[in-house]
Amino acid sequence: MMLGLLILITAAARAAANAGGERIGIRNGRFVNLATGTTFVPVGCNVLRLATLADGKKEHATFCPGVYDSAETERMMRDLETHGLNTVRAFQVYAVGPGGIMESKDDREISPGYVANVVDFLRAARRHGIHVIFTWDMWLPESARWAADPVTGETEYRFQPKWVTAMNSNNFMLTLPSVRTRSNAVLALIRAIRQTDASLLPVVLAWEIENEIHFDVDKEPLKSRPAAFQFAGRTYNLGSSKGAQDFMDDAFVQWCDFSADAIHAADPEALVSVSVFPFGAVGRPGPWHSLEDTTKDPRVPARPLALLRSKLDFIDLHIYAFTDGSPNGFERNCEMQMASDECPELQKAALQAGKPILIGETGVNTHLLKGASSRDGVQYPFDYRLGLSVLQKHLSQLKGAAFTGALVWYYGDNPATPNQEYPLLETFPEYQDMLRNIYQK
């Protein structure tokens, strides 16, 4: 009885200290509670729900009417608070139509049912001292209005005027209608939250305008490698890896700045970010080699060093634990991934720029956790205790490399099953305690 009371008192004190509703900002390269000036270290997990929606596709559906579960959200936020965590990262939806983010492609505002679910999520987070990072995958809501509506400051930027079929997904970074759509989606959510309950805006730790931004070298303009490709008033030689990297750096920065300007105009205190995976995660030794790399993965991630010169407030870097099975394989792979993103030069530049680098996704895939284990009478086809040890060492290594905080992939499934791709924090709360203990030191 006394132990249960102590847990409740500790959780209540934690929530009172942060309250979830106090704005988090950045000062001198670290996250701080703007009301108290105290350091805030984002520690928590990712949250997502996938479902087959009206368009027949299985996709992100966390806040979709008919999928979102208010009671489940409350249980999760209470659980995270009890274990001393303070941040969740949640994926927004790009589906349009019944049950989507908008009811029609002709709409300008987000559907009332969708807004109600986002608001409910934020209120639950605030009750339990949790802050929220909202992110999107690369796909865009199909909206003629969002694609056409100008955003504040856009005349300063120069994008391709319309979608080019041969560029495929590279259009998202290069064409004005796509860039407008991305910004207008965030702006519509800010408007909706402000109109419903403006006191919830500080619960949003950051607007992450896209998850894991990248170019594809098997799509134009990088596929044919023109020697004189014109973009945003400059000419690039895409036939050389240096020219291609210069082009990608400049294009990523302009894309980020466009949305950052629009979001900061709508909410001056809002934090804006993007996430990236390391070059090493897709078989690339680093930047400047995109045309010579032998990897079969066509993706080239944004270069974090280049993003530091953008108007983003911080960078979200995703480094997962991986091994080839050799001795110290996990540690060496982590070092390789960091080196591919130009560490430790990256950390020095981030410190000079006053911009933290958050580990916004990390974890260990269960296929690497050979063996089996049981818990509470349930058999699991992986060794969750090994996963706990691996992830503890991995997170300690990342913390030692001067990265700020970490969000584990991910909280839970509904329903949770023994066949988990990653050990779920909902199933294994000791993962939550381990995460908290690493970042409380």
C-alpha cells in the first residue's frame, strides 16, 4: 500500500514539476522549460497505429476516427508518467476521405473528428506531464487547396513550379505544390488546436515536418546525372558526387527553411525539426559518395551538418542498435553509423549552432535477440533480457556521444502479441525504467 502511494506521489510530483503544458524551448543548445529555466531532456517513445483505411491501404492511422482509442491513450500516458518518461513522438495521417485527416480533397481544414482525437491526445499528455512531437511520413495528404494556398514568406524561395513525373518522390523536396502542402498541413493543425484549446499548443514539443528526409538516386534529377541542373537560381553538376551532394544539401536546407518560416510565423515559440537516418544505415560510408556507393538502397539521407545551417531548431537523428554477430558488433556498428554522419564534427557544429541533436528513434529488432524468453506465463520468440542489455549499452553509447535524450521504438500494439518486431515498452516496462535511469544520471 505504501509503495503504491509512493509511486502515485512521485508521479504527481513529476507532473507538477513539468505539468506537460509548459512550453519547451532551446537555450544555449539544450532543451529548457521556458517557465522555469530548468533543463528538459526528452525521454520516451514513439507511438503509432496502422490500419487499413477507406482508400484500401494499410497506413498511419493513429488519430483517425474509428481507430483512435481515448482510453488506450490515457493508459499509455499514465504508464509513461509512472515510469518517469516525458515525451512521445506520434505520427500524423496523410489519408484523405472518410476516417482520414480531411474528409475531402477539396477541404482546407482538418476534419472535426480527427481534430477531436488530436486534442484528446494532447489533453491526456498534459495531464501526465508528457510532451508530444508530431511527425509525418514522406507521403502528403492529397489536397488541391493546401497545394495552392501560399504560405507566409514563400516568395523568398524558388522551387520547381509543378510535379514532374520522372522525379517521383523527389518532387516532395523540389516542387512548390508539395512544399506548400507539407506546410499547410502543419498550419491547419496549429489553427485547429488553437481554435479548440489554445492552452494545448505548449504541449507540442515540436513539429517535425517529415520523418527521415532523403532523396532517391534512382529518380530524377539524380538518376540521369545532368552536368548542368538548375534549381533555385543555381546550377549543379549532378554528374559528380560533390555536385550532387551540394545540390542535395541546398535543396534540403531550402525545403526546411520554407516550412520553418511558415510555422514560426503561425506560432513564434514553436520548435521545428526533421528526422534523418544515418548514411551508414543504408550502406553508405558518408556524404560526398552518392554516385559511387555500391549499396542497393537508393536513398540518400539529408546530411545533418548541412541541416544545422537551416532554420530548424534541432535535428532528430535515428540510430538503431544493429550487429553482424561479431564480438562487440553492436558497439562497432553504432560507431560506424555515427562516423557516417561526420561525428564528432557534427556534435561540435551542433554545439556552436546552439542546436541539440535528439535521438528520436532507437531500438533493437527482435530478430537480433536470439533465443526465447517468457514473462507472466507468455512465451516470446526472442530474448527480451538480452534486448534490455543491448539497448542499455546502445543508449549509454549515444548519450556519451553528446546526443540529447532518446525516444525508443515503440510503445505498444493493440492488441500486443508475442511476435513483436521490437520489444514493446507496454509489454516490458523494465525498458522504460532503464531508459529513465540512463538519462537521469
